[in-house]
Amino acid sequence: MKKITGKDLIEMGFRQGRWFKAALEQANAKRIYGDELKAFLDELAPNIIDPHHEAIPFHQNIEAESEQEISNVESVLYTMKQLMKTPTVTNGAVMPDACPTGQPGQIPVGGIAVTEDAIHPAMHSADICCSVMMTSFGMVDPKKVLDAAHAITHFGGGGRTDDRFELPGELEDRMKANYYIKSKRSIQLAKTHLGTQGDGNHFLYVGQSEQTGETIMVTHHGSRGFGANLFKQGMKDAEKFRKEISPKTRKCNAWIPYSEKSGKEYWEALQVVRDWTKLNHTVLHQATCDSIGVDPHLRFWNEHNFVFKDGNSFYHAKGATPLDDRFVPDSHEGLRLIPLNMSEPILVVKGETNENNLGFAPHGAGRDISRSAHIRNNSDRTIQEIFDEETKGLDVRFFSGHIDISELPSAYKNAQKVQEQMEKFNLGEVKDKILPYGCIMAGDWKIDAPWRNRKKNKK
């Protein structure tokens, strides 16, 4: 009898996929045909899962409080409704600082999606484990801390060296043991990006506790190129699964089943990235302590862009602070950090899970309009005029030397309104405030990025 081929399976009505290879090998080895073959293939064929016809209900912890916010909130709710049709989704919520990003159906910043047996790489994005860490330096001059940190940190693309900080051998061994992050490129990124903070809204902030007067440093960044590389690999695998088991699901909501070997491997890779990101904060904080000769009085951190696991449920928090200690294994007395903007205090909060917050709080002030729209809206004034007005009384520095007005306070939502909605929707209680002294951000580093300077020098 002739050998069964993939064409035969397609003619029998089966959808082509990765499972064909194993099915054909087994069917030909067993020499089964006809009804027996059909029954055998029915057992092996993946179960096709279609999106929900109607969006799963989600909790809306957000209100529009100005004309400008109406369009933003409408867009957030629309994209969230498309997201909630994803077949793996079981629950969701939106925080007061939410804003849309990407195509309809893409999880908004400030969104939380709970899924069953599914990790969705696009729901944590390339900036895996974006997080904040604080260290109290005691009664030290805040300028001394900011100056020391400025000499140690690094923002923006390029200009990095391999020997800033040493990657621990134990962490490197864990990388080499994981399918997703064992490549030379991945490990090289983990080494060269250690002790760097990126660009955009990432910052190094120095202020003073409202309660004690102690000087506190807060850093904000994610897993840099190391995490972005894992995201890229995860999206590739998620798309393979999507094509095979849920082709009608939007590409941006493709997932890796946790029940599969690759799902467990991806989850472990996420934990390594989390540990690397915590280390990335820690080396900057400790080096600053060492530079000025003080021991840290208190240090803790929390992520606000990650995937959190509870049983077989996965909580994808795209810009949302976990309140519940079950999501933060290294929690310090349940305290969390919520930054607003460079001219506002960073909130130290504590809270509990309730029906509408799903165990989360906002992660900051969020935006009502895009960066480019904000820049256009301020085109009638010079960059220096805007900077002088919005940073008056603060020591604000841009690492690149170029001001980025899309990161100044007016680019963000009204901080007071966000706090009012936090209280209204029971999204955490403020325990202390870190009052601003100054901060460092990347600035518009692309103006004279290292590769542009190299091109100029060649010319």
C-alpha cells in the first residue's frame, strides 16, 4: 500500500500543522487506513479554539474627567473589549492611568488580562519586568545622591561597555540551561546591558520621604535588550501555536500554552528575566551607596509590567502594580511604589485584592495623548521655555544632554486625578510619599546617537 502523505490528510479535511509530521510517521509505521486512520487522526489533531463571540466582562476602574480624556478612555475600553474576546481570557481590569497602545485588541497600558493555561508574550511586551526599586540613604543631601548616581548609571542606546558590572555565574548558568535565553546573543545582552536604564519614561529619581525626611533614590526600568530578545522568541512560538490551534485569534494575542513543554520553559525564562532585572536595579543602587559611603537603610522593589501566576491562571499586567503578596514573592511588608511624574511625589502604597482590582493598582500617571501629539501641541514655545516652566525648583537632568519634552509633567495625566480614582476604586492606600528633588532621564538621545556620530566622523 502507498505511503500516506500530508496531501492525503488535507483531502480528509484536516488542517495542516506541526502535528502532521508525528501523525504521518505513526500512521505509516502502523500501516493503518480507512476508518481506522480517520479515528487515529481525530485523536491526534489539535482542538481548534475560536475567539469568544462576545467580550468577557472586565472591571473598569477609570473615568474621563476632562474633554481630552474622553477619547483616550473610549479607545482604552474599545481595545480592551476586543482583547476580552481572546479564547483564553477569563477576567480583566483597567486602571485609572490606562492608555491605548498599538492596534485594536492589543492590551492597553494599564490593562490586566487573566488567562487560563496561556502565556501571551504581547501582553507583557518587549519591556518585560519593567519595574521600580527604592533605596533609603538616610539623612544624606539629595544632590550628593543624584550626583553619585549620575556618574554610575547609563541611559540611551549605545555607548555601553562590557565591564560595567559582572553577571553572576549562577544566573548565567540558568540562562544557558533555558531554550529561550541560552543563545550567545541573549547572554551577551544580559552582560552588556547590566547597569543600564534605557530610554523613554525610564528614570532615576531622588527625593525625600514625607514621613521621615530620609533621602530616597528610585530607579525605573525593565529588562533591556535581554528581555526584548526573549519577547521576540516568545512571539515566534506563540504565533506557531496560534496558527495551529486558534487561527482566528488576533496575532497580537497569540499565546504559548503552559501545559506544553515550551510553555513551562517560557515561564522559567520569565523568572530568570525577573531576577536579572532586579539585579540590574540593585547594582545601580548599591554602587551609588558605595560611592558616597553609606549603607542602605531600606530597599525594596516591585515590577509593574509582567505575568503573574496563580495556579493555572496567568495575570498579564501591562502597566499595573501588583498589590497582592502572592504576586510578589520578595515583598517588603506589602509596600509598593507608584511613580506619577518627575514633579510629583512617588507614592508608597499598600493594598488588598478586591473584586474590581484583581489584586492590582495603577503603575503611574499614564498619558491621554501620544508623545508626538504632545510635542505638536507645544510647538508654539521653545523646548527650553517648556523645560524651564515645568521643572522649576527641581534638579532635572537628561543623560544625553537633549531635553525630551514628551517626558515632562504636562505629557502625563493629572496626577491628583489619578490618586482620586485610586481612592474611589479602592486601588491601594498611600502610606508615604517620596517628595521630588530631581531626576535623570535619557532625553532625546537619538539626536547624536553613537551610530550617527560614527557616520558623521566617516564623512
